[in-house]
Amino acid sequence: MVFHPHNRRIELTKPVALVTNALQFAGPPAVESLRKAGFQLVVHDVAFVSSVAQDDYRSANPGVVVLACQTPVEIVESAWAVSNRLDVLVSNDAYRPILGAIEDAGMEDLQATLDRLVVFPFGIARAAIPLLKAQQKARIVFISSNRNRLPARGGSIPDIARAGANALVRSLSIELAPHGIPVNAIAPNYLYSETYYPKARFVDDAAGRAFIKQTVPAGRLADPEEIGELIGYLATMQGTFMTGSIIDFSGGWPVAAQPPT
């Protein structure tokens, strides 16, 4: 089992939450929301292969346990070792969309996207299942995407991956429902993050703002705090009957084309 020497074993009564890809996409608001809810945070990110990135994150987020390991089994085992429990797993999966016609698509691009958006979260879930079943209490929240609601030309690679991730949520929810462990996903689109909708292009730039206003019924990008609020709810809800849900989080998008007036 891999456990970073800076992350000493902590004897806690706090519930423990693991957030993957903590620096990307919905990672920062997930961490902040769960911190406010009283969880001991354990975080993974691909950037944490760098000791400098680890130290920077610890300095900015005192008390958060930062994992250097990158394989699903090591991540789950290290998170569990913090306090011999895992109450919430937030599988926050992000990868830059590779767009283009299928005939021009590189197989290596498809494989890289599937590895990050399907294979990695599958591995995390697979490693966590025995521990969560034995514990008989946990909440699992996936951050996927709503892009499959309206597939766009050139989006086959990310669309395939996100459809697979949402299918994983539904399958996992069926397997864990008898154990009282709800599995739900939040499916965003038009959420502000530097991963997908960077500030320079969609907030600071007038053309980008106009595009968002025209495309999204809400007329804006979602604030990260808004998805953090929803993550916090799914992580702390008392009931277990709500499971297998893919929750649209996209400001009313998509909408049918309006007929000319």
C-alpha cells in the first residue's frame, strides 16, 4: 500500500471523503463543499506526481491528505488507511475533449480519453466496492457530463467516453443498492472550469460571453459553488433510495431549435 510520508495516519471520528482529480473540473468546489460539511478530505490528482504540486496543495489546503499515488488500487487503499473508513467517494473525471471527424480520429486519442474517463473511474469503483460493502454505508458521486444529450459533429471521442461513464454509474448503482450505498452522477455542461470553459475565452471575451448567453437558457456559465452545493447534498443525504440518477446540471441546455417568427 502506498501512503505518502507527509500524510501521517490520523485518528479521527470525522467521516472521510476521497476526491479524485482535485485540481480539475469540479474538484475544487467538491473539496470546499465537503470541507465545510465536516469531512476529512483525501485528494488525488495527476499533478501530484510532483512533490512540489503536493506541497503547494497542502500549503493552500491545511488538513487535507494529499496522495502521490496514481493507480486506482493504491488511491483507494491509501484513502482507506487514513482512518479505516471511506464515507464518500467523488469520482471527478476530466480530460480535454479531442474533437474531429471519426475518419480523422486517432485511435491513441480514443484510448487516452477512455483511460481517463472510463477505465480509471471503473478501477476506482472496483477497488472501493469490497471496502464499502463491508462498511455497509457510503455515498458515491460521479462527475460526468451532459454532452450526450445533444451530440455535436466532431464529438465522437468524448461522447463515447461520457456515455460509458454514465452507463457505469447505472450499473454500479444496481450492484450497490442492496447494500444501501447510493451511486449518483452529476452531469454538467457549461460549468466554469479552466478544464472545459476557461475564463479567458468564455468570461473575459465578449464573443465567448455572447455564445454562452445565446446557447444556455440560464444565460451564463454555472458557478463552481453551485455544483459544490449539489455534491454536498449527494454526499450527506440521509436516504439511500435515490440511486442510479444522472442529474442534468446545465442551466436548461439543451433546448429545441425555435421556429422562425
